[in-house]
Amino acid sequence: MLGRAVPLLLFTLVFNPRVIAQDVRIGVLGLFHPHELRLQASRNEAVIIHAADQTFVLEPGPRMATVHISNNALLLDFGGYVVQTKELRATARNNGAVSFLLTVPGKVARAYRGTLVVKATRGEVVPIITMDLETAVASAVASESGSDTPPEALKAQAVVARSYFLAGGGRHRDFDFCDLTHCQFLREPPAPDSSAAIATRETQGIVLTFEEKPFAPMFSRSCGGHTRTPADVGLPGGAYPYFSVLCDFCHKSPYRWTRTLSSQDAALLGKGESGRLAVDRRLGWNAVPSNNFTSRSESGQVVLEGVGQGHSIGLCQRGAKALANEGSSFRQILNHYFPNTQLSLLGEHAVRPTD
Ligand SMILES: [Zn+2]
Ligand SMILES: [Zn+2]
């Protein structure tokens, strides 16, 4: 059954003119809290900057425009000519997507493709990129997956990333998604011949749906033996009723961890996922890797011994990798971690998993 369904779906993907072009609005580089941002053309194409009713042409090459924050407004410095503006936009000559390089001096430089809006919010320069959905998917797959992830697990991740971008918006005021694990971790787009880009192309337009509606599927790095439901870890439910499913690989050889916390920090735990994240916010990422632990007191401190990484809801990346290595297809992987869902092509009716 599976063997027949895949070529059929590929046929519809290649010849289906109704796959709709979608855009995603992503706030980037917020982690670096930029007060200054440099913008450069990164390919053989000019970047047109629109600010304060004026237009500036940034030709390809070393020339750059600098944006500073000043009293909650932006100062655009274009070769020594400075204008104050509330917001600026950067596009190609045709007003569409353009390739550009964003630099937070001393911290990070990343290349992107899309249209850029820069705002001043709470004393910071906030770059927001509207990019093609498939570019965003490939970028998230590349950032969220380990380099040894096999192709079918990458494809499952691509479908999850795409569905999330399609259905999971509205978590931020000025944009739909940030580029951190709060939404989906996302750096620059991967090279077209990278495994993440290939997995994205081979699943182009495919999303997970429940009762014919796309939903924002959750995933975590490793589940510890079985996945959990949002209710298990004190999170609100959503459009899809998650199930706790056995994850064979993690069940046989769970990722184990040990942490020692002060009794003060440990007191924040015990409130499910929100408690764990509160400790992580205080002590740093991965301070408590998962919710699945036992605790004991030892010389005035609290020792946690646990399994798994992340909230363990939805797709388990470690289990998906093992399933793919054992020969499962991305459809089988998704069907395992998201029971009762279908795979659909954007703009088309549901394609039922056939395995
Ligand atoms: Zn976010
Ligand atoms: Zn697992």
C-alpha cells in the first residue's frame, strides 16, 4: 500500500498547480537584544530600503546601512546620511523577497531571504522577516535536527515544522513566530543540496491535519520511553488531542540525566512543564532537561534523576531517528507519534496515511 501511495502523492505534488505560496512572518535575532543592526545586500541583487518616505538603494558589495535605536525610534545611517524613522522596510526592486545579511555587531551575522521590516520595540531594534513558508521550513529543519538525522526523520520533522508554521501563529505581538525554541529554532536557510533542504523539497506542501484541519504539532528531543499528553505536564490542550504512545527506542535505552539543585530552585518544580521552564529560566537552558524524574534530598540539596529531554509531547526526535534507521517512512513515523491524523497537501483534501 505504502509503495503505491508515495508515487501518487509525488505526482500530485509535481503537477499540482494549486500548491499555494504561503509566507511566514518571523522575528529574528531577538536573543541578542540588538541596539544596532547592520544590513547588507548578500547576493548580486540590490536591497531597496524604504524609510521615512525615502528610498535608499543598497547595491551589492561591502556597503552597509546601519540602524540604531534612539528613544524608541530608529536612526538609519546610510553612508553618513541619517534619518529618523519609526519603521523601515527592505525589499528587492520589485518589492518582493531579497537576499540580505543582518549583523548584530560583535554578536552574530546571518544571511536571510525575504522582505524585512525593522521596528523599534521596548528599546530594541526588532528585525522581522516575511519569508516563503518552504524557506522557513528548511531553516527550522536544519536548525532543529542533528547532523546525523536520517532522511525519513528529517522529512517527518519538515512536515511538523510546516504544520507548525501554518497553524501555530499568534504567539507574539509584532510577528507570528520567533526564531528560538519558544516557537521553532531557526537560523539561516540551509544550502539547497543539504539534507534538510532536500527533506523539505520532498515533502513540499505536506502538513499534518486532524479532522481535516492543520494543527501545530509539538515535538521534543527525546521522550524517555513514552510520549506524554499536554494534560500530563500541566499544559493546556489544543486542536489535536495528543496520545501517550510507546517509543520503543527510548523505552529500551532512555536518555538519562542527573542534576543537583538547591532546595530553593527545586521548590519551583512540581508544577509540570511551567515549573521546569521556570527553573530553566533561572538557571539556564537544560537546567532540568525533562519532567520525567525522581528526586531525593542529599546534604541540603535536591538530586534529580530523570530520563528524556524536553516536554515529551508529540514527535520524539530521538525515536523518529531510530525508526527511520530501522526503515520506517516519514508517514509511518508521523502516524506513530500523532495517532488519528492525516497528511494533507496544502490546498488539497486529506491524504490518508496508508500504512
Ligand atoms: Zn516564539
Ligand atoms: Zn522517544
